[in-house]
Amino acid sequence: MPLTDQKPFQIFGLRLFHHLSSIKIGTDAVLLSAAIRRYAAADRVLDVGCGCGIIGLSFVKKFSNAFLTGIDLHRPSIEQATENSQINFLENRSKFLCADYQTFSTNEKFDLIVSNPPFFQNQLKSPKAIKNAARHGDDSLPHDVLIHKSAELLAGTLALIVPYTYRNLFLLLAENKNLRPSHEIVIRSKPDSEIPIRVILFFKKQIRSPSFFESHELVIRRSDNSFTDDYLDFVYQS
């Protein structure tokens, strides 16, 4: 069990320790957790690069019929996610595996695949190898591999949070695998931010591409740096 001198991160009715995880709980994970709790429905969930388990566990906490499989390359993260499932009495509806998504083998198809993927490809890297593996996609999980593998295992919805500058790349990669966008949430840090910082993308498997898909914008902070009402509602009413 977690050390007594470590404080848990509390959200979505969960107590989550993340001091052993390859990357600590941040705004991206909170936003993606809230988004799938609002817009996804699934019985079989796969969390790719699950870290301490926040995204997948937040979903099964809300939906009692859901079962979660979480995978991550980083064994201490898997151990922490397993502990978090036990602390929150979700161990009977979740399992966590130390596995590489590129070689992950299963006969199961998933209603929801969710990932806060490594995204700083070909950029300056941290000297810490663990953080690199969590945040850089060129070695641990290339973006095309993430989309290709997800298309193979998907029976329903794929949900990702990525930097907004990667939006068109992911739309193109998904289109090449017959994954069509169904919804996006464009995220700005402040109202006057010239360029959005993130986008949450929802894809579904279908043959025909829709003429349009639902898109809306979420601003995290006001100009005085306080959280906006929309952000607080999005996260805490999900």
C-alpha cells in the first residue's frame, strides 16, 4: 500500500496516489477523464499508457457495468494503478498489465479505448528516461502505431487528448484507418489565448465520413488565472 507520508490526489470520488507513476496527474488527465465520463458509454474499456490509473478508474467509478484494462510500459505505474484500484474498491472491475501497446496481444475488442498519449515527438527531451517514455511518442509509442493498433482493437469509441498543433495529424492518421471524428473539445488556457493548447478527439469506426462533427471550446482559466465556471462545471459535474 502507498506510504503514509504521500498525499493522494482526490477527484471524481477517487483517492489516487501517483508518486510512483511515470508522470504525475495533471490537467490533461483530468480533462480527458471528465470528457469520457460525459460523452462515452462502454462496458469494455482499454486505457493505453494508464499511469496511476486515473482516466480508466474515473470511468468505471461512474459506470458500474464497465470493466477496465489498463496497460503501461512502466512497472511502478502499473503497481500504483493496481493499488489505486484496491483503495477505491474497484479491483474487481479492473486489471492493470505491464505491456507494450505495440506488441499487446488480445482477442478482446473494446467499446472504449482512451489514451493521454506521449506527444512531444522529435523535440528536446528530459534527461530522465522515465519521463521521456511517458511524454515522448517517437520511441515508446509512435502516433501512427497508436492509431493503427487502436483501430484493430476498437469496437466503439477512441478518445485522445493531444496538443492542438497535432490535431490535423491525428485526424489524417485516423481517417487512413477508417476512424471518423464524432466530437472534439478544443481547449484554451485563457480567453485571449491565440492558439488552443489541447484538443480532445473522439473517433468512431464507420465506413462513411459524416459531413460534420460536433465541436466546442473550453477555456480553463480567466485572465486573473482563476478557473472559469465552464471548466469547473466540465470537471466536477461530469
